Amino acid sequence: MEEILNQYETVHASDATIWFKAGKVEDFPTNRGGCIKYKNKQIAIFNFTRRNEWYACQNACPHKMEMVLSRGMTGSADDVPKIACPMHKKTFSLVDGSNLNGDDFKIATYPIKVVENEVFVGFVD
């Protein structure tokens, strides 16, 4: 199970060398998540229209090792956009992947850019 999490590592926009076309804006539900596959990774993408922002993170829950984060509930905690795992309600920052419940588990996050109605996710590999 640990090998699942080892393939996910946070990427910052300035470090992205590959911008993968994930789809069109309308392919992703508003204020909820959708999921794409990039190589062996499942990536959750959130069109957080209430904040007028986009976010991407690993789809794998680091606690239960299930591919479910794209089905979690979006919200904010102290103005930090977050995703709550639908299995155990642990919450993670969509900005830096930190666990907002204070646990050791964290998630990898990825940069998003929208160009001419197309959604791109940044990767380094």
C-alpha cells in the first residue's frame, strides 16, 4: 500500500515541466471534484467556483488508501480551501496538502492552469 502513496509528490507551478491537458472546463463539475489519470496516478481536480479557483491533488486517501478524494466535500477552514475524505472525513488543504485535523497524513497537490477553456495540470515527470 505504501507504494501507492510514494508515487505522489507535490509539484509547484514554477517546477512543472509538463502541463497535461486534463479536459475542458465544462468536463468538471462545479464546487465538486472530478478525476483524471496521468500515467499511473489518479488526480482529483476541483473547480471551486465559490472561490473562483481550481485545485488538483492526489485522488488516493492517505489514511484508507482508497481512490476517493475526488468524491469528497469541498469547503474552507479559516479561509483555506479544503477537501474532506468521504470515507473518514479527514480534511486536507487544497493549497499545500497539509492535514487540517492535525494528523500526520498529508496529500500531494498539483498546479492547475486554465487556458482558453482547457484545464491543464502541472507535473515534473
